[in-house]
Amino acid sequence: MVDIGGKQATRRRAVATGRIAMSADALTAIRDGLVRKGDVLAVARVAGIMAAKRTSDLIPLCHPLPLTSAAIDFTFEATAIRVHATAATDGKTGVEMEALTAASAALLTIYDMAKAIDKAMVIEGICVLEKQGGKSGDWVRS
């Protein structure tokens, strides 16, 4: 791991996104709460938050961070569901990995819960949208 001992603790925040494209049947079932496994978005939200909290257990050399917040939001698109994952901490290293891990886990959970309806779903476009804080300052994807 990189030594962050000499770095100043600052407020840090990152937002990541991704989407899962799917059939109209799967989208309707998720939106209308008709998936046999239960409330897909509620479970995906919890999975994303749990994943953010456990990122250092999943990604080698990633520092364990005490998150001050983690949030997952969903937007329905014409043929997909978009996830926005936000992670924040007051610490010595950024939370981009936590936001990316949260978005990924939420998307994977949607796939798992709806795969009986549409096995051809595609997870795509996972990326960091913005980050705030730290030595390198703020950054926004253009």
C-alpha cells in the first residue's frame, strides 16, 4: 500500500455511475415491483452501501476508510437503469474506489435479481463522475 501517513486529512467525496441495459419486460418488472426475488432497487441500494463499506476487503492495496456517508440513487432510462453511487469520508485518501465498488455491486445485484427475466442484460459505463478534496483538488468528468 502507498504510505499516506504524512498526508493531511481532508473532506473527500466521490460520485461514480454505471448502467444496466435490459429488456422492456425486465425494466417494467423492476419498476412495478413484480420481480419474484423482491424489491430489486431496495436490495441493490443496500448491496451498494455494504460494498462501499467493504471496498478494502475486495480491492488489493486499497486503504480501509471510515466512510461518513454512502448513498445509491437510481434513474430509469428508456432501456436501462442508471446507478449513481456517492461515498464520502474525512481522511487521507480519496473515496473513488468506494464509489466505484458501490456502483458495481448495485448493478450486479440488479442483474442477479432480474436475470430470470432477462439473462442478456448488459452492465456498462462504470466510471467516476467527480471527486472532491485531497491534494489534487476537485475533478469533474467532462
